[in-house]
Amino acid sequence: MSDENPVALEVDRTEFRTRVLVIGGILGSVLGIISAILYLRAAEEAYGEDLPSTPQPRDAMRLGVALLAIIRSITDWGRK
């Protein structure tokens, strides 16, 4: 029989999950804000006072595929 307390293991697991979710949420928010700032800066440099055209569906698909690749890499880290 194991000497480890099952309640203590559950608390450690809960603390780990909470920590990962909080850090991931903060990093995701920060990266999203930085991305938006960079997008606005590039659009202002390219178009001045005019509004940029909306992204084309193929651009959105390329971005989605790139994000899925990043998410898959993060998931693979969890398996190692």
C-alpha cells in the first residue's frame, strides 16, 4: 500500500490544474492583446486613416490551421 495520502494527492492535482489554467489564461490574454496592438499598428502604417479591408476566408483558414498546429504542440508537451 502507498504511504501517500490520497487527499493530499487530490489537493496537489487541483492546485496544479488551477495554476496551469491561470497561467494559460494570462498568457493567452497577453498574447491576444499584443497581437491586436501589432495588427492595429500594421494597419495604420499601411492604410493611414482608412480602414483596412476585412480578412479573406482563406486568410482566416490559414490562421486557424497555424493555431491548431500550435495547440497540438502544446498538447504534445503534456504527453511527455
